[in-house]
Amino acid sequence: MSLSPVEGAALAEIESSDQEPDEKKRLVGRSPGQLVWARLRRDRTAMVSGVVLALFILAAVAAPLIQRLYGVSPNQQFGDLLDATGMPLGYVGGVSGDHWFGLEPGLGRDIFIRMIYGIRTSLLIALGAALVTTTIGVVLGIVAGFLGGVVDSVISWITDVALALPFLIFALAVVPTFSLRFYGPRDAVPTWFAVTTLIVVFAAFGWTGTARLVRGQVVSLREREFVEAARASGAGLGHMLFRQLLPNIWAPILVAFSLAVPSYVTGEAALSFLGVGLPESVPSFGRMIYRSIDYLQTDPAYVFFPGITIFALVLAFNLFGDALRDALDPKSSR
Amino acid sequence: MGRSEAVPSGEPDRPEVPEQRSGDGPYLQVRELRVRFDTEDGVVRAVDGVSFAVERGRTLGIVGESGSGKSVTSLAILGLHNAKRTTISGEISVGGRQLVGLREEEIRRLRGRDMAMIFQDPLSALHPYYSVGRQIAEAYRVHHPRAGRREARSRAVDMLGRVGIPQPAKRFDQYPHEFSGGMRQRAMIAMALVNDPDLLIADEPTTALDVTVQAQILDLLADLQEEFRSAIILITHDLGVVSQVADDVLVMYAGRAVEHGSVERVLRAPQHPYTWGLLSSVPSLHGDADADLVPIPGNPPSLINLPSGCAFHPRCRWADVNGDRSRIEVPELREAGQAGHLVACHLSAADRERIYRDEVAQVGVAR
Amino acid sequence: MSAETEPLLSVRGLTKHFPVRQGLRARGAVRAVDGLDFDVRPGETLGLVGESGCGKTTTGRMLVRLLEPTSGSITFAGRDITHGGRRELRGLRQDLQIIFQDPYASLNPRHTVGRIVAMPLQVNRITPPGGVKKRVQELLELVGLNPEHYNRYPHEFSGGQRQRIGIARALALKPKLIVADEPVSALDVSIQAQVINLLRDLQRDLDLAFVFIAHDLAVIRHFCHRVAVMYLGTIVEIGDRDTIYTRPQHPYTRALLSAIPDVTTLGPAGRIRLTGDVPTPLNPPSGCRFRTRCWKATDHCATEEPALTTRDDGGQLTACHYPESGPVGMPTGEPVEVSK
């Protein structure tokens, strides 16, 4: 008997008793949001990953500006800087003052500017997909959790079905079919269509986690007396769901969102790698890594730059998501 | 309790611990106990220099509000604090053994055998997946490793019967959810007593119970004490409960003892303004029901940011009697009126007597 | 009867059964509340007292229509409100409010105090003269809080202050009747008296009617004009405060009064000890529900449920075949479970 029930209860008790003063401290006029911000500010991991994220987002937003300053466009080819076999001239894959991360073997396009645009595509798809999945998940979860009964059973059943479908096989089958349905096999698929298809595919599968999370939170909150107080005052369903409950589940939603984004970044890369993602003309991480695999031995720099960037992006998002979780709920960790 | 250190408070090493060694003195002796927690927002002085003693066969009632340090005191005695974030200093001696600074394993061996605890909420203190009887038997076998299953079982059934659970042999195999609130608390008590502990700490043992069941449990505790001659610490916010079962009372406020003495003295001739406040703010079954209660103004203080001087001064109606003294100087616990009756207040004995007679007794206590 | 004594709230045969299911089949019902009759007059305070499981909280929730009654009727200010929908109840909600027990769970932690107190105004789309903010600040002042604290969050307040915020919220719509569900039992002793005094002042100044639910007879005594003692979903005794506390007739009321530890007496208090716990409301005893713990119970008690009527010329209504008489203290009649 490693821990008798008595001791367990006692430990739980002392945990709560030394948490108590946190609540008691008078932090005059500070909203819960401001407290979270204060905690984030003190967390070094959060600050570093936050700054990295901000730089990525800035680069994505300012890509055309960077292109103008840099003076190279993403689809511009520099055949004269390649040797006869198509390998870039110079060291480390052709790194030079004009081409910071070198050139692609074969087509001779500039890797740096393609990566800047790759970040833009990745973040656009990932943020878009995360936004859509979170919205669907929150609405379904909050409705299922609050109304319960038949509505809850139906929504939960749909959630289970969606979870049971194998994502990758589904995506591999659906995405090309989808494109073929609207465009011929020889037509160029427009970028917006490819991007939307990806977001829809992610959204169709990604909402389940958020829905379950939100449903659980709402179930534990709906019997709370502040909800009953609103009901006793004659509040309608909308008021109770979105004014009373939603502000209390922002924290887990935000965390789920910030952890969903990096999974869609890698998801997009994976699908593009498998050839069902974006068309060749759109700069994307998945495409770049897919193409670079052939040159792993001859031009390792081509793999290295996009690889390290996507790694940094995903890591920064995950670290920030974790830090956010700690800041939102300081009792969860430690 | 890895990091708990025996920091001598104030004076260098205390060489005098004379009478307790023999075992004739108080079974539990606590001296200058200090418990500190490090939290995100600062250091919490949950207990700040509390001393008391409990003899075998006697009951000490510790009274206070939430945040007064009453529960933390008991958990520190049992070594059930979070060692990582807690610093304990002072002396706790149980049956002549010094506990502060002892290794976790050694305290564990004492816990359950020499001292045991009863919690407020038996449902969360009992494990839902094991039968009640098995948990009691298990608690017995922890300290009697040579006892066989059968022996432990018969001991547990015996204990269940002694705490007034009908059909104990049948009840042995039932689970906590099959017990009613009162029965669960009886089972908790059976588990606490299964190893014949000499010290029993009951933390709000009846707060979660109905009044008619509370009366049963308090009677049970009194009967068991007579039988086992254990020392009992009863922690409660309810002065009514204290008046029924305690021999001595310790009133705590903001981590310090403000009044300490026999139950007759503390409840009949209270000396501290906080005790006065507690007594006159409790609604009673006697006296004028239409008269307003006399509450203590204000709120309990934050333990991170205690008021200067006497921690009670912002809520005390007589804080100004001695000028600024209550705001500046922390009052010491001193003898008041009668031997063994201690109070920590700057008011002079004469002032206290006059105020109590003319202002307090009129409205509250003497109702 | 004159118009003055016309009841504000009138409850008849109020019942709430919670079905217990095992899988899809019903396995019976928890008879949480089983046929209550009582009236509350304007400006009157009625105390509902009893132990856990007696149905007092369920009753309070049915009164403010947080729970749907199984049967019986609730009439408020002359209107039957037993089964009204949200729209029909809209006007009524303003007159009937609730104060909750737990000052931590009853305030939305993400809303400012101003928003919490203004919520009833907001959901009923009421703009008071002078604006919402002014009204909220008046309410905060009324319950003894600093109106400047309008923009603070609940976590910055202590338990007693939070309970005051909950009271201000209940007062926002100027109700005629407030259901207070254990409003002080979660508070520290020194704070309880503050809140009781506040509620008493508000009751007098605003001429509010209260249904005050509590397990503590001493608290009820300091607040209520009339008292109803509940046991296992029924009222066993109801009457004026002084009658109930000085000359209770039901054995259960006596036992309850006797069990309360009182500071004014040292040593084991009371002489009546009930044995056992309250039986489960899933399967309450036949006849008189208290008979399993009663020292006067006979076979008659097991077969016939006693009606709530005047007995032995007492001023109260009592549901007991063998009512006690005389002042509170030693029980009379049959053998007594006596200790010490």
C-alpha cells in the first residue's frame, strides 16, 4: 500500500491549503486575462517561443515586401548559376550574398524566398484550418454539453464516427477526386482551390478533439450556480452559452488552438510531400522537402534549410501552447 | 519531509525538554511551531509560532476561521505537508519523540500507529474501489506486518462494531458509496482507531454531517476517548462543538494563537476581542431572536500580507485603546487572570475586564 | 381574509420525483419532495429547515423554476406559475430571485462585478433610470460594498464580499420574494453574522419576502418569522418561530433542537439522541417517514401517514400521531433514547 487513502486525502488537502493564498492575494483591478499575461511575461520559454512565432508571422505577412527588398521572385530561375548537371555552383548549395540559402538544384529557384512564401502558405492553411476546426468544435461541443440528452448523443456519435475514419487514406482518396471533379486532369488547379480543399479536409477531421474538450468543460460548468443564476433571471440559451459559459472555457480552447496549428503545418507538409497537397507552382514546405529528398547526398543544404525552418516553427508553436496552458492554469503543472 | 529543518526559533538550541521524555507529561507537545509555504505570490506564514500540549485522555479544541492555520497545524504534526514547498520549524514531540526533522519514512511509521487523523469529508478520504472493511484491514496490516489476512479482518470487523456500525461483518464487504454520510464518518473513525493510536486528530469531523448525526459522532468520540485514553485534537470553526467535547481551547487567528485555556475559561471568561467577536456573532437558540447579531467587522487578512502589529487590529474595536501599540507591536501570549489561561492582546487586564463586562457581555455572550 | 394577508406565494401539493434509471428502464424514483403545502405572505420570511436529503434545496429550486415540479402547484401573486415557459415567466422572474449557497460557484469568474450585478437587467433588457452603471453602483452600496469596485473580478473578493455581490445581483430586479438557499453556511463564522444582519436589514427596508433555506436552526431563528421543519421530502411541522422553538410538538423538531451544540452550555448538550441516519428517499418508510428513528413510533405510525394539522391546541401544524406537548426539553411519553 504505497499511499493510504488517508494520506492521499491529506496531500490533496494540503495542496489546496497552500494554493489558497494565491486566491487571497489582492491584485487590485486585474482581470484574469491580465493575470495570464503577467504569468506569460515571467516565463522565459513562452517569451522566446512567442518572439520566434511573431517573427514567422511577420515574415509570412510581409512576404511581398521581403521579395521586393530581396530582389528575387519565388518562381524566378537562375539557370546560369547551375552547373551542367543542374547542381548549384559554389558551396553549400550555392549560398551567396544574392541567394542566402542557395538555389534549388534542377530549376535553380531561390530557396530563401521560396521558404518565405512557404511559411505564408503553411501558416495560411494551418491558421485557417485551426480557426475552422475550433469554431466547429466549440459550437458542437458547447451545444452538446449544455443541452445533453438526445442532442448530446447524436453529436457524440458523429464525433466517434469522424474519429474512426482514417485521415490519411481519406485525404489521399478525396483530394485528387475533388480536383478532378472540378478541373480536368490536365488543367492547372488554381491555388485558392487547392488551399481551400486542404482546409476543408483538415476541418472535416480536426474538430472532434475540440468538440470533446469543450463538451467536457461545459458539462462540468453547466451545473455551476452562476449559470443557474442567469437562468433564474430569465436568460435565454444564447446568453447562457455565449455570455456565461464561453468566457470560462476560453483557456482550453486557446490551448487547443495553439496546439492544432503546428499539427496542420506538418499535416500540410505531409500531404504536399505525398503529392496531394498544393500544386508545384505554390511554394510549400512539403513540396520543397519532397523535391529535396532526391538530393539528400549531393546537396544536403537543400534539405537542411526548409527542414530546420519547419522544425523551428512547429517547436515554437508547441512550446508556446504548453506555456499558455501553464499560464492559464497554473495549478495544472508542477 | 526532506527539507523541513529544525530551525531553533529565536534562542539557540533549546536544551530543556525535561519532563516529556518520561512519558508522564503531555503526550503531544508543540512548541513555537512555524509553517511557511513558498507560493508564486510570496511566502505564506500559515502557522507562526504556536505552542500547545495535549495530555492523554484530554481533548484540545483548535478554533479558527479559514486561513487561521488550524488545519495546517494538524497536517504538520502528522507530517502530511508538501515537503517541497513547505518549511517547518519549532518542536513537535509525540510521546517524547521529536518529529521535526525526522525522515519521511520514520514519520510514516508513526502515522497510523501512534497518531491518526479523521477528515472532514470521509467520501474523499475513503478509496472508492476498495471495500470499507478491506481499507481498515489494510491500515491495520501496514503497522502489523505479521498479522494475517484473517486476523486483520477480524480486527476490522471488531472496530466497525465498536464505532456503532450495525452488522459489521456484513458491512465489511460493502463499498464507501453504500454507506450513508454518518456511517462513512464512523468507518473513518474505525480506520483511524484500528491501530490504537495515542493521538487522534479530527479535522472538522462533523462539519459535513447533519446535526442529529453530528451529535452521535461527538458522543462516539467522547466514548472512544474514555475507552482508549487517547489525546484528541479537534479542529473546528464551531464553538458549539468545542463547548461540548473539548477540555481546552486554542483560538487561532491568522496563523497565531490569540487565546488558550480551559474550555470553561475561554468560553465563560473570554479575554481576547476576537474570541468576544466569535461568541457574540454566533446565532444562538437562546436569548432575543430579534436582536441583531454583533459581527466582527471586516474580513480575515491575507497570510502573505499580514497587518502590522496585532494581526487582528484592523477588525478590533478596541485597537486604539493603547494608542498605536496594536499597530506596531505584535502582542505576546501572556497569562491572563488565571493560571493556564493565555491571551495575546495589548489591552490591560483591567481594560479587558471592564470592556467585557460593560460592552461585550451585554450584547452577546451572556444572551 | 383581508387583502393584506393574501399570500404572495402559495404552494399546494408540491412534489418532485427524480426518476432513477438503470439502462433505459426506470427503476423507481427518488421522492425528493413529496407533497408540500405552505404560504408566504408579502414581507414575510419563512424558514425551511431540515437535514440533508430532506428536499429543502429541491423545493427552493422549484420555487424559482430551476426545476420542473412533478406535480402540485405554485401560485405567485395570484398567477399559477407551475409550468410556465421562459417567455411566460419573464415578468415573474423579476419578482422572484434566488441567492445561492456557494459564493465561489455562484459568480462567473470571467465577469466583472459590474457585469455580474447587471446581468438580470441585461437579460431582461431593462434600462433603469440613470443607467445600468448607476443602478449597479447603488446596489453595491446597498449591500455594503464599495461602488468603486465595479470593475473588479470576483477573485479579488473574500467569501463574505462575494456573497454580498450575489445578494446585489438578486436585488437588481427589485424582487418581491427571494429564495435564499443556505446563504451563510459556506461562510466563516465571523462573516456569517455580517451577512445575516445585512439580509435582515434588506428584508425590513425593502419589505422583501424570503424563503430562507438552512440546516442550522439557530440561523433560521435569527431571521425567520415562520419556520417549516422538513424531513424526507415532507413538512413535519410548521408554525410561528416562537411556537416552534419554545413548544415544538413533533419529536423530530425536538430532536433537532436538542442536537444543536450551543456555546451557552458546556459539556454534552441535549438529551435526545436519534439513532441511525436519514433513510433513503428512494424508498421512504411507510406511514410516518420519521418512525424509523422515533422513540414514540407504534404500528399505527407504520400504516397511516399523519396529516399536517393542528394538534393538541398548538399554534402550529404538526404531522404526528403522538405529538409532544409542553416546553422544549425532555421528551414525554414512551421510552427515550437517552444518553448521559
